[in-house]
Amino acid sequence: MDPELLECRLAVDDLDAFVTDLGEISERHGVTIQAFDARYVAGQQHLQRTVEFADRAIDRGENVARDRAVEILLYAAGRRQIDQALEMGVSEGETRAVVLIDHAGSTENGRGDLEAAREAITELETFVEPEPTLDDTDEETLQSFFDITGAERAATDASLGALVRERVALLEVEK
């Protein structure tokens, strides 16, 4: 089952408190939660593939991070270094965001309460409003973050989203 994606606008005053809130919601509802700055997300398929690769790494014992949400962040960013991948997360201030909520692998039976977790996130003070963030791709930011050159784009008819997903897949190969 695909992860739930909550597209929204967040206003984060205290990043540590926000991360703590997400962790508490995650534990209470038996889900994995990861918040992304929407500028670095190349569509729904990008995050779906990310979860698949992170889960595969965890199942094989090849994960870098102890926490599943952090492993998902690493794959989404196409990086092995947590400090580099954190750039893709939300930061303090107002941010267009995508919050991934997933239940696979988060409890003994693999089922968490996605709807309750989603509702709890929308009740946080940091949640401003739902907003379609995946419809507005910042191609320049994506190309820069994922090191996709103009020459590379010119050499293929693949979409930018497909090239980003390729970067995610390459992280799996480069281990």
C-alpha cells in the first residue's frame, strides 16, 4: 500500500519541537512520519519509490539510519549522509511541505492508523493549511539538489521526476 501524502503549508517556529510532535504522533498511531520541503520532492512516485528502497534496505539489514523515517529521508534525498539529506526536510519558518505518513513496517502487523495520524498532524499549531504542493515543481531547485545537469536533461526524453527517481535508485546500487 502506498504511503499517505499530506500536502500542506507549515509554519515552524521551533524545529526540534515540531520533530518531537511528529515523533509522538508516530508512536501514538503506529505510523512512520517524515516531513519534506516540497521544493525537493519530484512528485508522488518519488516518495513511493523512496519508501520501497528504504524498506528493502531495512529488510536486508543494509540501512544506514536506525530510524525508518530517517532512512526514508536518506533515500528521498539520494544521499547516504544524514546531515546532507536533512536539507530536504522542513526548516523553521513558513514552508510548502509534503508530510509522508506510512504504516508499513511500523507495528507488528504492519498497520497503523493513517487517518488518525493525518488528523493529529493537521491539529498541530505548525499546520497552516492543506495546499497542493506537488503540482508546483521547482525544476531549478530539483536539478541543483540532485545534480542533474542541463546536458543530462537534453540527452534524454525522460522527465525530471524520472531522473530524480533514477538518483534514488542509484543510491541502492552504490552501496
